[in-house]
Amino acid sequence: MDVAQVLDASDAHPWASAEHAYGSAEDVPGLLRALAGQDEEAAAEALGELYGCLLHQDTVYAATAEAVPYLARLAAAGCRTAELLGLLGGIAESGDEHGVARGTCRAAVAAQAPLLLPLLSDADPGVRSAAAWAAGHTAAPREVLPALRGRWAAEPEAAVRAELLDALVRLDPAGGAEAAATAALDPAQPPRVRVVAVLACLDAGLPWTAGHHEALLSLLPAGELVAGRFDTERAEPLRYAVEALLERDTADGREAAFALLEAALRAPRPGARTEALWAARAACLLSRSAPARLVPVLPPPLPDEPSPARDVLSVLELLPHHAAPAAPALAALAAGEAEGEGAGDGDLADRALAVLVVADPERAAPLLARDLAGRPRALDAAAGFRAPADAPPFPFTPELLDAVRARLAAPDSALNRNEPLHLARLLTGWGERAAAALPELRAALPRLPRAVPGALAAVCPERKREKVAGELRDAVAMGPAEGRLAAARALYGMTGETGPLLDALAAELADGGHTMCEAARTAGELGPDAAELAPALHAALGGPAAPGQGRTAPRLEADAEVAVALWRITGEAGEAVRVLDGVLAQAAAEPWFRWTGVRAARAAALLGPAGRPLRPRLERLLADPERGQAPAAALALLACAPDEADRTALADAVLAAAEEGADPETALEALAALAGDGTWMPAGEQARRPAALAERDRRVRGWGVEHEIVRADERFRERARAVAATVAGLAP
């Protein structure tokens, strides 16, 4: 096939009518020409841009499907064949399609099988591997399997055989499983083939046997055996195997996963233990029973072995509440008692102390006081920014108070980025016990205007309140603009004065900056006392977007907060309903506004029956389970139209969302609301599902900031048990 003919055909294609990740696909023919050109640097750049626009973060588009024939023809013509086969395989693999019918892009790749399959016999093993990878993702077994089987019988190269085996099992799990199992258990097979075979057995759903267990253990560390494969999902074979076994959600699967990890953690090869720790980390993120099983068998984070200590800490950082057995080793590491390679490793000590702060706060406090400036992670943990709102404050000690005072007095250039907020939060938690820090707080007020006011009010003893209140009034009137709202809120908390707070809120609303949501929320909390802010709130509402420009999520969310504030202040629902209707409409129209829709629905719930006109919008959110907005929509429907809500249908939608991990906390709120109004009578399976949410092994909360997942899921589980008990009491 002639490259010039392919490029000429591409030039004639109506690309302007198709879109990719960055809009119009008019740039595709130019990228294809650069890809096929003689300039190596330009060709590599073009390949990267094609990945970025046609397979953007594993998402495919209408232009992707239209580009596939040209990519396949160029590959068949010898133009960067292996790289383009990798791209085609990635396109076929993707299940995230935007602006195109499901399966369109995969079908486009499958249609190119006559061009792709001959490449299984190419002289270059890299091309043969890439062809197997692409063919294996076509979901076209009838067209592809005969060629794959023929090549499997003839292929001598281990790397290519591994890709062929993976493709065979993917397209024909039942038929390919026998070959995979044989290869996995035969020590005579090349290690690269064996490790792929073990994973293929899991993919095929074969029972996990002692043979699989021993085979995988014997191959550790296995990461190097799969290096260079297109399949990044299985780049860590041990972790993949553990996750696959846990996802079977059976007692046998869990036991197999934990036994595999325990054996790998005892392996004498350092690389094997490292991979075991990575896999243990993944297991704890996935399984509720993993921490109790794995923490006792983790190797201690020894100060004189910094490399394995870092890997152990990467596990303990996920579950510091379970790390008490490691407290002595953590304390030694945090104290800097390292020798050799680990000596003077401040980051390692800081990470260890951050875990100890949660696992054993009393033991951690003197260590934190010893080097507060050099322990930013530990300070963050002690300040409790990741802890639940009702968590107790970090232990007070005079030594730690002295250290905090010294840091407040340090020049701004010596403070870490968020350190002032962390120091202030510590002091706020200690209250008047930290009154000795008043001089430093007062001196820092002009320099740290956002962090200091709340702490200043919290630690101030009664005898000095009048003086401190005067300083806060001055900060509202004359201090740095970015701190006036914080000062006004602190003053309001001390004295109940609304005047300075209203002035500060009016200024923030007029500014329209990133604090708009906070200002509107605070205004709404004041209720009718903030009546004079109504004009400023009306003025703060965003107008229609300019032609061709959508409104941003922050702008929409600010409008929702302003709408609720107006309702709380004026008691008039018309404007709030109009604004929320617009926000909900735009949130439903754009896939990236998922959380905007959730927040707008929660705002609608605050209106109560006055929000009834929003019912059609809310029902549309409820009907789209993939967007994860059903729990918030159900909560709003119960509040806005309680007499018209089908409680059984609402409960089903909410439970389905929670079971998939879609806004599970709001789902519990909605279930509690359903259970609390006395009209929902759950029966049969529906009555049992809340308890299943609480007691299942797979975490419900499996997304978000990694260090918060385990604790967030544990808090969810506690609340879910309470809701489940209430629901069980309603069942007939």
C-alpha cells in the first residue's frame, strides 16, 4: 500500500465535520503527514498528538473512528507500524466513548482486520507483538481467532507468545484457558509467557490453585517480565492478581489473595517484597478485611533500611488508624534514629511521624515539637484536615505550644505553604489552653490575615476579649482584603456583631472571586439578618454565557449558593428556583458537570416544597444512573415533592448508586430520609440491601484522595450500619 495514496485520501476526507478531544478534527491530515514524514522529531511529536486527540486519557471520539482506516493503512504500509498498531489496540480497548455510539471505534478497528492480521507474521517481533495486542481487542473472534491460533502454534519469541496468549484468552476465554493454564504451570515455558499465562487464567475465570500460587511466587519480582508491553493494566502482575482474586468477592478468593500476599511478603528477594507491599496497598484500598489481615504481617519500617521502609509507609499511610502495632518502629523512624543510607532522611521521618500522629498521638506529640518546621506532613495530620469534623484535637503539650509560637514568629519566607493554616488549626483545637500564643497571633494578624483570625478568637481568654475584638474590627476595616471575611467571621463568633460581617460579605460578593461560594453560604446562614445583602446577591448572579462559551463549574456552583442564600434571606423562592433550574439544566447537559449537578440538587433540597417546580429536572438526574447524581436528586425530590415521590423507586435508584460507589454518603442521607418519614415500607431484597452495603467486603468508597479512602469508607460503614438497622425495623 502506497503511503502517498493514504495521505491523499486523508486530505480529501471531510474532517471538519468530526470532533476529537480538542474540537474540530481538521488537524488530523496534517498530523498524519507529519507522522509519515522524514523528520523523526516531527513524526514522534505527531504520534503523541494523535494519541492526545484521538485517544485522550483512554477516551475515544467520532474523529477517532474516522481516523482508524488511515492509521491501519499507514501501519500496513510500513509507516511506524508497531506504534500505530499500539494506538489502534488502545482505541479498540477503550470503553469510554464520547459523541459516538458505543462500540463504534472498536468496530472500526475490527473492520481493518484484513490489514492487521498479516502483520502477525512480520519479520519484526515488535510488530508481531503489537499486531497481537491490537487484534486481541477487536472483539471479533470469528475474524481474528484463526490467525491468532495459527501464529501461536508457530511463534518462537517469548514476548510475542505472551501477547498472543493474552489475545487468545481475551477473545475466547473458554478455548484459550486450557492453553493458558498449561503454559502457566509448565516451568519449561519462558517466564514472560508464564506470568502472562497466570494472569490470563484469572481473566478466564479459572479456579485459583496451588499451582497458580506457586507459579506466580516463583516469578517474583514479575514487573520486569512484563516491561514494554502495551498492556499497562497488568504492569504489576502481583497487584493485578490480588485485585482479580478480591474482585471475585468470595471467601476463597479473599483467602487466596491474602495467602499470596503473605507468602510474597516473606520472600527473600527484595524486589519481591517491594511488589508485595505495592499489592498489599492495593488490597487495602479494595478490601475491608485486608488491613486486619495484612498489617500484622507487614515488615517493620526499620530506620536503617530506608528503601523498604518507604514501601511499608506507603501502606501504613492509607490506614494510620490500624498502625498501632507499628508505633515503636514508626517512632524510631520519626526520631531520625537511622544509620547508613537512612541517616538524615527528613522526608522518611516526616512520613513516619504523620502516620504516628494518628496511630499514637501521645507518642507523636513530643516528636512533632522537636522539629515542627521539618515535619510538614506530620503537622498536616496533627492539624486534622483529613480527620472527621468530630475528631478530638491533637494532644496539647507545653513543648508543642512553644514550637507553634516559634513558627508563628518566623518570617513568612521560612513558613511552608499551608503551614499557617495548620498552626492556626492546632491552636483553635486547644482553645484557651493556648492563650500564651496570643502575642504571636496578634503580631501575625497583618501578615497571615486568612489563617490567624479564627485561632485568635478561639484562644482568647475572657479578660482580653475586648482588646482582641477591637483588633479584629480593625482587620475588617483596614486589614488586607484577603483576610477581611475571616476577621469578620471570627468577630461575629466572639461578639455576635453582624455589621462588620455584612460589610465584608458585600465586598466579597462584589469581587466575584474564588470565595464567592463561601460568602454566599455565610450570608445565607445569617438568614433575614442579612437582608441588606439581597441587592449584592442579585448582582452576583452570573448572566448568560457569551456565544460559544460555556459557563464554568465554579460559576454555576456559585450561582446555586447565591440562589439558596437569597431564599434563606428573603423567603422568596421564585428567583432561587429560576437560578437552580438553569444550573441543573446545564449540569445535565455536560458530562464534566457531574458534581455541579449533585451540589445543585442538594441546594434544591434546602428549598423544601418551594422547590417543587424543579421536579422535572431532578427526575432527569434520577433517571441517569451512570452520572451518579441519583442520591442527591432523590434527597431533593423527597424535600421538594414529598407527596409525589415514589419511595420504592427512589430507594432502588439510591441503593444502585451506592452499590456502585456513586456519592454513597448522600445515598445514606437519602435512605435515612426515606426511613424517617414513615411512608416507605421496604420489602424483600430492598430491605436487605442497606445491610449488604455495610457488611460487604469490597469498599463502597473506592475513589478520591488515596490517603482518605480507607478512613472515609470506614466512616461510611459505621453510618451504613445505623441506617441498615433503621431500615430493617421498617420491613414487614
